[in-house]
Amino acid sequence: MKRRDFLKSVSGLAAGALAPTAPAIWSPAKADARSETLLIVSEGGPNNLDIHGVGTNVPGYEVSWNCYDRLISHEMKSGPGGVPYYDRDKFKPELAEDFNIGDMSVTFKLRKNAKFHDGTPVTAKDVKWSLDRAVSVGGFPTFQMSAGSLTKPEQFVIVDDYTVRVDFLKKDKLTIPDLAVIVPCVVNSELVKKNASEKDPWGLEFTKQQTAGSGAYKVTKWTAGTEVVMERNDEWVSGPLPKIKRVIWRMVPQAGNRRALLERGDADISYELPFKDFQEMKANGKLNVVSLPFSNGIQYIGMNVTKPPFDNPKVRQAMAYAMPYQKIMDAVLFGLANPMFGAAKDKPTEVAWPQPTKYYTDMEKAKALLAEAGYANGFETTISFDLNFAGVNEPLCVLVQESLAQLGIKTTINKVPGANWRTELTKKEMPLFTNVFSGWLDYPEYFFYWCYHGNNSIFNTMSYKSPEMDKLIDGARIAAANGDTAAYDADVTGFVDLAFADIPRIPLYQPFVNVAMQKNVTGYEYWFHRRLDYRAMAKG
Amino acid sequence: MLAMIGKRLLFAIPSLIGVVIVTFLLTRALPGDPAAYFAGPAATKEAVDQIRKKLGFDKPLIEQFVRYSTDLAHGDLGSSLTTGQPVAAELRSRLPASAELTLLGLVVSIVIAIPLGVLAATRPGSWIDHLCRVTTTAGVSLPVFFTGLVLVYVFYFRLGWSPAPLGRLDVFTSAPPTVTGFYLVDALIARDFEAFRSALSQLILPAVTLAIFSLAPIARMTRASMLAVLASDFVRTARASGLSPDKVIVTYAFRNAMLPVITTLSMVFSFLLGANVLVEKVFAWPGIGSYAVEALIASDFAPVQGFVLTMAVMYVLLNLMIDILYGVIDPRVRLEG
């Protein structure tokens, strides 16, 4: 019996007398609900429950991940500090019970007992419709699918009711990993089609407000900007039944209050806290704080190489020697990051990304390089950052400003409001700036393709163009597709070396994702999307 | 009287039209490109253009305005991009949250400030007068988010008397069925006393925070206005006629001192309603202030326009109400257009 129903029936009899004693009666019920409920507090919440929607934000990805199934997912391995970390190279079936990778296609056998939240069975036509939708709606989902060479509806073929084949357009090592990201989720096609309209053939308006998947959880209540309530789907068959029955996710804008809620034991888990708080909570040991590096992610200082003074490689190298690396690590990040500088001189370049540069803070060397480039007396420039991440960016830029002043470089700090940041990046006019890039697909060539390639994507924020670099990146992609390890290794070390010598962007550190939780919360897993997977979590 | 109210409302129409035009132009003049913002971190230029087209931002300004006004005439305020919900529905659900908090804060404030002001005026220079001065100065000089955080720290974090600052209800309590949108009232209507208790205990700290802040103008105005009235001829006459001091102060002086206090109250109320963003942020309160600010940060036009329009309508209605109240308190005041 629900507490409120019970209360209602009793309140008719003894309305006045009951009120003061009520808390005592409800406590056991409350405690029970508490142990099976996960209470998450975070700053922001989703703006759309469907990752295929227009402008779905990152918290929305978390809902999609837990409420929808994909054909395949990743296995877990033991990561830094023994925390389970997704295994980039190992895939496990999720909605598919079996899959078979051929030369130019992959075939998935679906689970016959899988059902959507409304009870309709999951069949091949749902899978095809969902993948068609992902490559057709435009915007982010379509873009993400194309990263794995999945661009045309014709690629998705229904073999029979429970078999689907995905044809490859070309050999691409990223196709299979791209089928395991959040975007290619399977949607209840009949239900959504019923609620679609001529103007909105993919039913995006419908799935924005409710989940129509077959995943382990379903959204039962969503008040935008306030809370999301998710209940377990007891019929879920794509994995072991999760232990958490109910997830309540509340938005608490004040970081101080989120910490207070955790320390008082009222909230179970939170992220997005200032580094200082994480550091202190780690030190006092009352809570479990997990800090793991962003996979394939780097915070960097970028320089616009199309305009003086940064068109001169000597100036860029001087900048790389003038960065106050250690100060940033200590004063801004409180040690919660992997340094991406100061590798030993004789250390060979690895076939890995991210990896540290050989630069370190050396003002004398910087001065000499600057004089060589003809800027002995320095110059004036502007450093820009995104105010949405002011907690890190602002002190970081102040430290850089201070350090550059020693070389006679006068730096003005330009704070760009979050809404404006994307526009400014696209314009590619900022001379000097700091930013983070991290790729869902954890491959060096993927990172370099977006950030250093001459096709000048939005993430090549420096407008860096080098035919030699393009050749190496393209070479690595082809070598990866053909499984030619020797050529691949040569190309990867080649482009890493070139990126460090030419240094259009100065890597600073690999950021950490920090999550603080109660000691009784177990089963946290690190995923490439850096959001929570409730399915593995448990309390008590 | 009804004719007067009708006339007043008619006069409000031009100013509302002005508000619509100005907010439309102002939001368009904001820096930042909503299409680029909502295209997400990995968008290409084509993706951004696609989204811009979907949102209708590629059309000329005048066409966008015509479309906006037609929608508005049909009661459609557009949809928010950040929360993905229709603006009208969100304002409807968030306005009661802000109003409930503000009203309760104002009531607490009035209950403390008016007696304090009256007592300070009747005994100038006494300890109560000094108390009044100290509280008002402190109340005004402490920023609301600071008072809020201190209260949370002391009463929630240290003492544990107050529930977690998690919005309008305890996490495990469900909201009463909506009638007025005010949880306290709705919970009573539904006879759901647990929800009532939960809503009330969640309200206390933010309401006290607001009260501390709004105490000052009300107490100062009461004191000043009481002092002026107490020095006037009719009070001297009343005293000379041998009326008891209580009767002189409450019946004669206080009623006459009420007018400026009512004016201040209306100003404080409308100011608090829009400006308690910080309190809403500290207590995770789902009100309209934080809604508008978040929308502004994301250059999300529709909610900002909707918020400004709602506030304009509220101001018009509030002023009308105050004018009517004037007439009730002091028959000499005529309600005129």
C-alpha cells in the first residue's frame, strides 16, 4: 500500500490527531524506500529525454543511456585505482544476444524475449527504424553516426524479425565502437510513429517528454530543471536485473549545498563540485570520492596560427615553455588531473593518446625563443575562456597571464558567456584561448582527425593546417581499418611528434571526472560519456 | 468602481505592447547564437544551420516578430530550449512556487516589521528603537544568498533541525494534487498532512531569508510614517480628549500611517518576486527567477520574453490592487485612471 493512500484513508477518521504523530508511523516505510532509492544531486538536469532530439544536453545523455538499450555495449575492465572502467576493445551483446562481424557487414541476432516498456516485443523493424532515425534527424546524432561511417538508411537491413544486418560503406575501425555509443539506441517504433506528425515524422516531440525504450529504467516523472524520477523496468532482459529500484535525480544549483547534502548523508551521489571540495572530501574520508581521467580528453591552450604573432612556431614554442604548468596543477586543480607536460627528454613517443609533451616551465628558454622570433619586448594579446567552466578556466587564465607578463607579453582576459562560446569558436578569430576536447571514441586518430586535421573542423580551433599532418592522420585511419599495425604505429607516433614540435595547441593536463558518493553506494563504473550507469549500482 | 478598473486595465494595454516589443528586440540583441549553443559540442556548421532553420532564426526579424505576436495572441509563449517545455506551462507551474515563498516571506516580514516599527515610533530613542535600527541595517546590508547560506549551514548542516534544501518538498513526499499551485493550500485541500508538514518545513528557511532582507524597508517606513502621524494635530486632539493610548495608536494613528506602508509593501512584493533568484538558487527552489536567469545565460529567448511579460502583467495587477486597497483604507483617496 502506498503511504499516501494509507494516509488518506486514515486521515478521514482522525485528521487532526494524526498530523503530529505521522512522522513516527512513516519512518520504517521511509527507510525501506530509502535503501532501494538512489538520490542523485547535480547542478543541471536534462532538457530532453531523447538523445536524437534537437539540442539535447549532456544530462539528457544519462537518461538515454539508462532508459534505452543499444545492440551492443562495452565490457568492463579494472581501471585506475581498481574502479571498473569500460573496455574500449571488448564488446558485449546488449539487445542483441549474438553478433557476427564480417568483412563488410555485421549481423545482429536480437533477444526474442526483449520487450519495450509498454510490453510490445523488440523486433528488427524497431532496430532499423531507430538507426534510420539516428542517421536522418540531423544535428548531433547524425554527426556522431557519421563518425563511424554510418550515414545512409540503406545500410541497415532487416534479415528477419529478429535479425538485423548493418552494411559498411567502407572499412572503418570506428564503425563497431560507434554502434556502442549512446546515439544508436533502440526506440519503440510503433509507439513513436503513432505520436508523430507530418511536421515531425520521427516523433521527436513525443520522445522529448517520455522515454519509449526497452532499457533498464523508465522515466516516470520529469520536471524540467527540478527533478527526474526513474523506476526500474522489472521486465528488463538485456542484462542482470539492477539492484536500485528507483532513481531520484534532483537539481541543486548551489555547489555548497550539494556538498552539505552529501556530508549529512541525505544525498547518495553527486558530481560537478569544485575541485577544492573534492580534495577536502577525499582527505576527510567520510565519503567515497572517485577521480578518473577523461578518456581521450585534454585541456589545452590554443593559439590561432593564421595570425601573427602565433603564426611563428618559435613564438608557440616560447609559449609552451612559459606555461605555469605545476602552478595550474596545484592551485587550480588541487592535483586532480594527469599532467600532460614534462616528459623525460629521452622518453620515446608512445602509440597512445593523450601523452605528455616534453615541455616544462622554463622562462629563460622562453625568453630566448621569443627574442629569436623577433619579439624580445613581448607583444599584446587576449586570452579567452568559456564562462560556463569559469571555476577552472578563470584561475587558469590568470596564472597564464601572470606568467606571460614576465616575458613582456601583455594579456587581457576575455570572458565569453557560455551561450556565446560556440559562436566564438566557430569564428576562429580568438588569438589565444583555453578549452577542453574529449572524444567518445578513444582512438588517437579520432582525436587528431577532429583537432589537427586540415579539413578544419570546429575543434581545430587553431585553424592549423599542415599537409604532412593530414597525410599522417589519414594514413593512420586507413592503416587501422586494414589492421596494418606497423604502419599505424608509425603514423600515430608521427603525428604526435609533429603536433608537439609545431605546437599549435599546448596540452596542459588530462582532466578528471570526479564523483563523490556515500560509502554504502557501490558499483560505480566509468563510461566514455562520463555519466552514471545506474544498472550496476547498489546500496547498502 | 468596476468601470474604473476596466479603464485602468485598458490604459495598461499600450504599456504591455511596449514591453512585448522591447523584450523581443532586447533578446535578439543579446550576444550569442542559440542555434550554435543548442547544436551541441560536436556540431558542424551544417548542423548549426539546420538547427537555426528548425528554430526559425534564419527568417528576417520582422517575420519572426509577426510570428511571435500571432502565437502570443493565441496564448502561446513558445517553448524553452533549455528545459524543452512550453514556456506558458512552465511559468504556470513555477509562478506559484515563487509566489508562495514570497508571500510567506512577506507575511513573516510584516509580522515582525510592523510591530517593530510602531513600537520604535512610539518610544523613540528607547532600546526598541535601537533594536529596530540595528535589525534593519543588518537586514539590508546582508546579501540574501549569504543569509541563505548561513541559515542552511547552521540549521541544516550543523544542527540538523531543518530539512535538506532540496526544493519545495522532501524527496520521498509526493506533491498534493494541484488546485492553486500553493503546496500549503493544496495539501490542506487534499488533507495530506504529511505533504503539508514537508512543504512547510521546506519553506521556513527560504522564507526567513527573504523576510530578513525585506524587513528593513517595511520597518523603516512604518516607523517614519508613524512618527509623522503621531506628531499631527488629530492625534494630539485624540490624546487630549482622554482616549486610551492603545486606542489612539491602533485606531487613529496606525490606520493613517498605513498608506505609505502599503505602497512600500507592494514594491517590496513585486521586487522580491522577481529578485529572489539568489534565494531560489540557494534552496534549489523551482521558481520563476532562477528559470529566467538560466534562460538568459543560454540566450533562450522564449522564456525570457515570457518572464518579462508575466512580470509586467503582475505589476499592472498589483498596482491596481494597491490602488483599490488605498480606497478601502482611506476613503479620501479616489480611484482614478
